[in-house]
Amino acid sequence: MKKVDRYSIPRIEDIFDYFPHGRKYSKLDIRQAYLQLGCDDETKELLAIKHPPRIVPLQPNALWGFFCSS
């Protein structure tokens, strides 16, 4: 029996369905990434964390590395 990953990376179709009116998207290749990625002031305005049942806007100085895949 395979253990289910509670924090798996979502499918891109699910992300687009969750943000039906989104205008800005980006692609991040995390295969060689460090645990944190720096971001500038302009980018901070675009960051948010998905925290059910809502989206929490943030303005951190870095992206945190809580990456996990199945």
C-alpha cells in the first residue's frame, strides 16, 4: 500500500481552475532550487499562500522551501 502524500504538488489544471480570472502566471523549475528564493519589492506584491479556505496575501523577503512531491 502506497502512502499518500498530503502535500503533493497540485496539477496545473487544478491551479488554473482555482484562479479562473488570473492574469499573471509564472513557471518555476525547482529541481536545482535552494530552500529559499529571494524576491524583489515588485515581486512581493504578487506572492500569496494558499491556506484553506482562503488565499492569504503576503509580502515576504523570500519564498520558503516547503516543496514536496509524490
